[in-house]
Amino acid sequence: MIIIKLNNREFEQDIRPLVLSFYPGAVLLVLDDGAKEADAGQKEPRTEADLLLCIFQTETDVRISLYQAPDAAEPVLKREEIFPVPEPLPGEEYRITRKNQLKRDLYRFLSACTGRTLPWGTLTGIRPVKLVTAMLQEGLSEDAICARLETDYYMSGKKQELALRTAKNEDRLIRSLEGLRSFSLYVSIPFCPSTCAYCSFTSYPLAKWAGEMDRYLQCVEKELDLIADQTAGKKPETIYIGGGTPTTLLPAQMERLLSGIAARFDLSGLKEWTVEAGRPDSITEEKLAAIRGFPVSRISVNPQTMKDETLRLIGRKHTTAQTLEAFACARRLGFDNINMDIIAGLPGETPADFQNTVEQIRRLDPESLTVHTLARKRAARLNTNAEEFAAFAGGDTDAMLEAAYAGARNMGMEPYYLYRQKNMAGNLENTGYAKEGKFGIYNILIMEEIQSIYAAGAGGSSKLVFADGRHERIENVKDVGHYIARIDEMMARKILGGNL
């Protein structure tokens, strides 16, 4: 437990993630400074805390103090520093100048306290590449960008290179897209053979819902009819069938879904159609053959790890051998754009284990590799049943990501999209790598608000982008039973959203 006392909570949302980056897994309790608490008639709750971090801001300086055993009669002062408040930079509003300087001050302070540095420095947002993209658009040279990333944000050289390469590849791909002249389509198949321990996505056990698949598809088809009406005169640029695990559908059900999409939309402008086959234990030759009968250009075969012991631990009911067979089957059927997902930081895995996974994937030679850093999400079993995994600590996640970067480069892949999530190990990143011409277009569009994405199915989230700059998000309910029962309401939401 770390108590953070602030006399000014303006930058609390910037302070919290930076503290958690240095003290991963800590529970934070943020309180107003004592004077403000007295004014508000509040009393400080008594709680057993390990550390007390005080940040007191004035117009001229910032005092940061760290105490150990704050509940003791005499707390131990571990460190205290006073930092001057800077003058605003030319052309930059004072609030931004002060926020960035406070983050730099806090970073240096916590780095001195812990003896640690962070690969991404002071950057804690989900889109660190966005900053680099803005610098490229300013016309800064690569050397100037790297210098600013190091000086202003304390970013490591390796992350500078990763961010710069990703931003350039992402920008190049975006320039080739149709933007508002087109749209993208997402269809959710929220069923899985079993629920992985790290997963908090909308997914439901196939054993329970197998008998409802046809009713579910009927509801999806009703949404697709509406989306086809709303997008009349436009052509989809990308289509993504995700989940869950889409290959929980039977071959005939898969064919029904894909043929329904092909019948409703003009696919002559389609640049990418992805079916996230996903779990190897759900992939069969019959299902892949059904997919192959349509202009699906990209599929996924996702092992997450090539270590069978880890697969059992995290609740994935397949083996490494099944992953290899599913991949080989896809190749036999002619799929020439296969993505594979892996996760760095899984319970009990060492850098050597992860390196073995990367090496086995290198031998398979897929067209793209998506590397996730384990995030302990609130609703996932890794978090709710933490004691079950307490004996299986993760290894050096940063070393794992470096191995993935090197492995992807050895396979001739470039990074093309990158994002972060809350509660990620080491405040690191998820990165998509791909060979030239095989970048996952939808993966970029889902993050960039440059065209509308219409979503059908339980848990689907439509993001509508209008010519006047407005953005609207329209959510479907996540629960499958509620989705089926309330399908008319889901459609009414889209009708209202499309007319806003």
C-alpha cells in the first residue's frame, strides 16, 4: 500500500501511473494534503501503508518526500527533494509545461528511490507513438526526435527506435487508406472453448452456448442488414471477425456468416478481411476450408506461448503440437497471411521460455507477429484468483520484448502499431510486427479515428466518424443472452447514433 498526499490534485491522473510503474502491483490511496482535508472536514483513514509519498506544489517549487512505515510513531524519511517550477516554454501553455516538468521531477525522484529506470521514461499514456507522429508532422529529423524523446521524456534508446519505426510505418499505411470515403466492419463471435486466465474480453464458454449459435447468428444478420443500409453507397475497406474465438462456429455456421457478409456489402474495394481463427484447439481443416472459400486475406493462429506447462496453467486447452498442426493446415490450404499472437510475462515463464517461443515461431515464418505484454486486468482470473498464481512469478518482461523485437526483425518484419493498457507488466507495450505488404490495417484503424467502424454482435463497439469532426461510440451489450433478447434495442441505438 502506498499513500500519496497531494495539495493539488490537478495532475493526479499523471502521477498515479508513474508511481505504479516504479512500484508495480502496489495499491494506491490518494489523499488531499492535511490542510485541504481539514478544510473539507475529512479525516485521514487509518490503514497499514508501506510508503507515504507527499507532493506539495507551490507557484515556485515542488517538494517531493517519501516516508517509510508512515503509520509508525516516527515515520522514516527516505528521501526529500525540492524542484523549481520552470517558466513556460515559448508557444506552449503553462499547464502543459508544468505537467511535463512535474512528471520529470517525479520520475527522477522515484528513480533515485528505487534504483530503477523505465524504458518509456515519463510516458504513461496508451499511445506513446502518437507523440512521435506529431514530431514527424512538425518536420523534425529523426535525430532531433530522438534527442527530444531522451531529454524531455527520458525514453530509452531502444524504445526511441521502436517508436520511430512504428510511427513511420503507421503513417505510411494511413496515407494509403480511403478515410471517410470508406468504412470498416467488425463482427463479434464471443465464444471460446475455455476462458484464459488473463482474459477479460467478452467471451462465453462454447459448451454452454453451442445450442444458441444459430439464434445468435440471426441477430448478427439483422444488425448486418441495418449496417448495409446505413453504409449504402460506400464500400468496406476492412472486415474483421473477432471475439472470443470465431472458429468456435461450425463449418456451416462459418460459411453462413461469411456468405451473409459477402451478399450484403460490395467487396470490390476491400483491402483486408481478417478472421481471427485464434485458439488452435478450435481450428479444423473443415473450418479453414470454409473460410478459404471467401476472399479472406488474413487469419490468426494464436499460441500465446509454446510451453505446454504454461498453456495448462493459464487455462488454454491446447498444446504446442496443436498449434504447429493448425499452422501447417492453414499453409496447406493456401493461406499466405497468417498472424500469431504471443504474450510476454505469463506466470512462471522465464526469458529463456519466451525466447523458445519466439524461435519456434521464427521457424514457422508467419507473415505477422503480435506481441502482447501481460496485463493483469481487474475481471481476469489472474487478478480475481491471484493466490492461484502466486507461486508463478513472471520473468524479466523487458528482456522478453527485446527478444521479440529481435526475432521479428530476423523474420523480416517491421513494427507497424503499438499501444499500451492499464496494469501492464513494467508499463511496457503491445506491438504488431509484419512483413511488408502484410500490415494489419484494421489494427491501426481501431486506434485512429479516421473512418467509421461498424460493429455487430455482443460486446461490439461501433465508432462513427462524421465529416464535421464529430465522433460517436455506440455500444452493444456484452451479455449474449441480453444481446439476443434485446437485438431490436441494439439496432435502435445504431439508428439513433447514425443520425446524431
